[in-house]
Amino acid sequence: MVYFLLSSRSLAVMIGLGTEELTRGSESVIIGEVEDTEAQWSKDGKTIFTKAFIVVNEIIRGRTLQKRITIEYEGGEIGDIGLKVSDVVPLEKGERVLLFLKSGKSRGDGFVYNVVGKAQGKYSIDNERIARKRGFSVMGGEDIIDNNIPLDELLKKIREVR
Amino acid sequence: MNNLFKYLALIFVINLWGYSNLSAFETCQTSKGLDIKWDTFNATYYVNSKGGPAGSLSAIQSAMQTWTDVNTSSFAFLYGGSTFSTAHGINDGINTVTFGPMGTTGILAANAFWYYVSSGQIIDSDIKFNTNYPWAVNGSANAYDVQNVGTHEHGHSLCLKDLYDSTDYEKTMYGYVSRGETKKIILDPDDINGISYLYPLPVQLIFPNGGEVVPSGSTYVIQWNAPLEAASFTLWYSIDNGTTWEHTASGVKGTSYNWNVPTPIYNKIKCFVKIIGYDISGIPLDEDDSDSKFIIEVVRLTSPNGGETLVSGTLRAITWQTNGTIRPVANIELYYTINSGSTWKLITTLEGNPKSYTWTIPSVTSRKTGCKAKVILKDANGKIIGRDSSNRYFTIKPL
């Protein structure tokens, strides 16, 4: 998938999904650990979506109602059938992540959180506290996207957003 | 290809370029770590260009052809024709490229594909261009180029991932693109390595591949195609229709080998060559045999070779050619039959190997259509070391 950064630099109009825009577009930004994932068929049986259960370790901005939240995204594997959608990066069990979140209606039942900007809104945090994200294509704006960035620097940027 | 192969391939690519810090192509994997890929050498896409700019179909075909043209890969995208379908992301076994609105949430084009978890085999792949954003086919600065984005999306269809390192800037799979950009329509060497890793050329024997007549005792150049990661080859041959195989050579580099053709007793008409390719760790990658049988020829009777009408009492040259023999030729025996090989009569025995003899056509009482001549090579001990007969029947008629 080519993911379009809402920008037209030639017209000096930049509505991109840099850290500032991701933060503003989110209800909450959290650091957590992926406790488990579960793929399900949609109600019409035509597509697969995955629910990831996240244990929230730290709330960077906003709020979440619970210590354990559910994230939903397109794709996943059920039995021998798998679906990948090109701008969606799966959450992996045990993975430590920073997520930009917005609540929404589930493709199944109830309400869940979605990652803002799909793959753009998910950072994986490694043992050296470096935040990395992958799995998306963006139309321009690579210079405003924070990637492979020290976590503390990223958190500072998020917290500075007004 | 397993992960070890991929690791080795990546090392190979890095070494090939002389870089130590250059990032390389990345592939999609199942949750079990298997590469997700097509299990055939081609994938057919149907295109619904309605909603795209004029020329979109041609631009998409060009995008597909760019990947198909990679001569180090066996994979081809095929255009299956136009479709009215607007289905996207549905596992219906029909691969489509469509145009349609997808909102203004930033998604310019999407690629959804279905696969088997146990094997990684792709079973459906759909691409959709978001018509909520402007498109062009001429690199217009204010729109997104269909061929440019299409080439990138078809890279995803192969299951190549986006790349983000600054050193990836020139690659088709670089994850950032902009309005008016067209550089992704030309593949970078790393993109080519990506498709070549996922869909390598098979080890493919070119010669001998069936139908050849190979002289015994000669030097014959065995030739083949092979993927980049095939570091060495082992060669075998069979003269008994593949029942048994004789080792020819091991540790062969390159894509050809000068084969010292054996000198069997009698012509061998059911011969095959087998080649096995290995990676740098000696693990077999692929193998191929001659598609059909070829001949190792010790001696060939060249005349009369069938179809002639000869007259009793006249003279006719019997001629033959000989190749390498297991032992020197000491004598030649010439025979003929007039009853389709039921019985053979000796014409003459010759010293040495003169390769020609003037034969007085025997007397017959009626027209004989089941005639053949035969040449037998013998060594100094009288043992047969080669023989051949007319390929087809000739006729002898009375004077």
C-alpha cells in the first residue's frame, strides 16, 4: 500500500502524519506490551481482522479507560488462510510498542481502538529504547516522519504537542 | 527457499555490491516465518481502469511488464484482460487492479493479498488506486503517476516490502513517493535482487536437452541456466533412459562444462544429462534433466540410409562415419537384409576402417522393399565395438 502523507509540499500545505499530526489525531498515546492476538472473520465472512490485546504500561498522552485494551486491524491468519493488507503492520505477541490510538467500532462486536495512520501510528521499541516503524508507503514527507528515533526523543516530541 | 538460503542470498547481494551497511530488499512472511509468494511462475491480473486517467490500462501493463522483464527471475505478471469488477480484497481467486474512492484518510493505493499460512502460497492479490486523489500517466507534477505507483504496488504483489533507509532512495520499493515522481518505474538492482530471490531462475539444462546426436569420444559443451545463488553444480549422464546414472563432474562453476563424451559399445539412443545446482554451503537448490532423449553415436551408416531404389547388379557405395570407439577398429563387417531384418547376409569383411565400400547390389527375383544395410565395427579380438544400420528401408528391384 502506498500511504499518502496528507501533504503537498509544492503548495506549502503540509497536513502530514508526522509525530505532531499523529499526536493531534489521537485520543491517546500509550506504551504497552502485546499480550496476545486473535484473528477473526468479519461478520460477512469476506475478510479477516485481528484483535490485539495490549497491556498498557504507560500513558503518554490522553487516557485509556482500562489497563488492558483491545486494538483492531485488518488482516491476520485463521487456520490455513492468511490476509495481509499492505499498510497494516501486525502487532506481535510480546512486542513492546508505542501506539497512537483512536477508538472506533469493531468489525465484530463492541468498541475497540484503531491505530491512527495504520502502520504509521505504531512504533516498535527495542532493548536500546529505539523506536522504529515500518510497513507503509508515504507520499512525500520522509523528512517530517520520525523513524529509528530514540524513544525519549520521541516522547519529548509527543509531549510537546499542544 | 528456506531462511538459510535467504540469509546467504542477502550476504551474496551485499558482497556483490561491495557495501557492508547497505540495506537490502525485504520479503513478507507468514506468522511461521515462511516467505509469502506465488507458487507459480506467473500471476494473471484483470484490470478495471474505470475511474483512472486515460492511459491507465497501458500504464498498469507497463508496470507489470517492468517486473516481468527481469531476466534473472522466472516470474511474469500476465494481463488477463479488462474487467467490470470493483471487488477489492476479496478472496475469490481473481487478481484485480481497480480504481475507486477510498476516502481521504491518506491511503493512495492499497494491496491486499490472501495466502496459505502453511506454505506461504499467495492465492489472491488485489490492487486498488484511490480516486479521491489525483492521478496522471505523464508524470504530471500535480498528480500521482499510475505507472510509478503501479510498479511499486506490483512489487508488493511479489511480496516485497517497503524500504525506508536513505540508501533505499532510488529503489522502486522505497516507501516514500511524491507527486510527479516517476523514478520507481525503473527497477533498482536491489529490486531486481528481490524478485530474483523470491522467484529465481530454475536450474535449466539447455544442451543437451533432447534430440541431439552427440559423437562418442568427442568434447561436448553442456550448457545450462541457473539462479544467482547456485554456486556449483554436479553433472550426471545416463545411457539407459535414466535407469542408471553415471557421475560426470562435481564442483563445476559457471553455466557450461566441456564433457568428454563416453565411448559406449553400440550407439546409445536413450541418453540423458542431469544437472544439480548447489548453494555456497553445498545444499541442493534445484535440478534438471534433458527434456527428452539424445543419442551418443559411435558409428553412423550414411548410405544407403533408406528411401532409395537400387537395381540388382548395379554398384552402390556403402558409406559410414565413425566417432570415438572404446578400442581401435580392426575390422569392418558389412551386412544387408531384404526381409526387414529377419535375416542378415554378410556382404564383406574389410581390414581397418575404410568408411566406404562399393557394393554390387544382389540379384532378387522380385521387388524387395524391406532392405537395409548394416555396418559392424570390431576390435582386434573380434569383439563388436560399434554398429549401425540404415535408418529406414530401401528397395531392391530386379534388373
